[in-house]
Amino acid sequence: MMLSTSGLSCHYGRIQALRDIDVTVNEGELVALVGANGAGKTTLLRTLSGIEPASTGSVHFDGADITQASSDKRVRMGIVQVPEGRQIFGPMSVEDNLMLGGYSRSPEERQETLEQMYDMFPVLKLRRTSPAGTLSGGQQQMLAMSRALMARPKLLLLDEPSMGLAPLLVDEIFATVKTLREGGTTIFLVEQNAYMALAIADRGYVLEAGGIVLEGTGQSLLANDKVKEAYLGI
């Protein structure tokens, strides 16, 4: 087991955003978290990455209790998040964005991983000197994912990678996610497109109003009548 939470809760002032969350992610798994807007999906990722503090409960990663660990320490331990909306640094070049993602690695590791990212996304190599803000939406998502992978994460937290992309680009991004999983990257995927997320997931959780209401394999959740009605439009 790489990641586990127990009774995890998070508040924004008096508002409880998460309540008693118990999730696990095993090494090499792709685990999907699906739910409607406002369910608390992004808050959970932000709590796992240390951006939001936990109100109660615990987070364990790679055998260590990291509930009180800072976000930068979690990055160095191997938890890296691709944020919702990409949040690239628009005025900076593509390559500078990538190098910034590898700040916690040695210069040799950064250069090696940079070449791997260019092999994975050749368009980024072609545009490496361009301001990142001039890339298309799909290219920016590739850049955001590559920037996270520059840190050589043990656990990749992906927040809504398909948001705002055309259907063909969504297919391309999900194919990349699947390739990363097949290459051994452990992934916790938050996604509003429940069908595509669960179709490639080993396991999944359904989040409603800040709490887990369903869990199971990706295929079993796709076949669940409640999931079909609420999230798949069937």
C-alpha cells in the first residue's frame, strides 16, 4: 500500500469539505475518484498534497505518517500533483516550466527526465523555447503533466486532466494516462468524466457531499446502476 487515509476530514472555516475519508492506493495502481462539481474531489487532492491541512484523521504514504508534513516535503517524498486548470507559468518558456518541475532533483536527473518528457510529448520539444502561454489547451495539459513527471513522482495526483479539452484531445490525454500506468506510475485520478476515468482505472471511489459513498473496481462501478444514472447519463 503506497497511500492510505483514515477518517480524513477537512474544513474551510466552519464548512466541512471532507468527512471521514478512507481511501487507499496501492503501488502501480490507477485509482479514480469521481463525483459531481463541489463534491470535494479537488479538496481531497489538495489535502493529500499538503496544500490544505487535515482537520481530523491521518494520511500515510510509503509507510510514514505525513499528516502534518508540508507540501514541499511531500513533493520530495514523491507525491506530485497536476493541478486543475493546468496552472502553467505562461510567460516562461516550455523548457523553463519543465525544469522548474524538477527542482528537487539533481541537474543530471533533470536533464535525463527532460529528454524523456520530450520523447513522450514531441510537440513540447518543438515548442521548448516558446512562452508556455502560447500553447494550445491540449499542449498546456501535456506540459502540466510533464512538469509534474519531472519530479519523478512515486504517486501522481491528476486533477481533472480532461477539463476544457476537445474530445480528440481528451482521448489523447487519457491514452497518455493509461501509458503512464502501464509504465509503472502510481496514479490517483480525479475526473468529472466518470466513464473515461473508470474505464481505465483498477479501482475507483465515488465522492458525494464530501464523503465516499461507493467504491469498487473500475468495471464494477461502471456497471453500478447508481453510477450509471448519476454520472454516466444512462
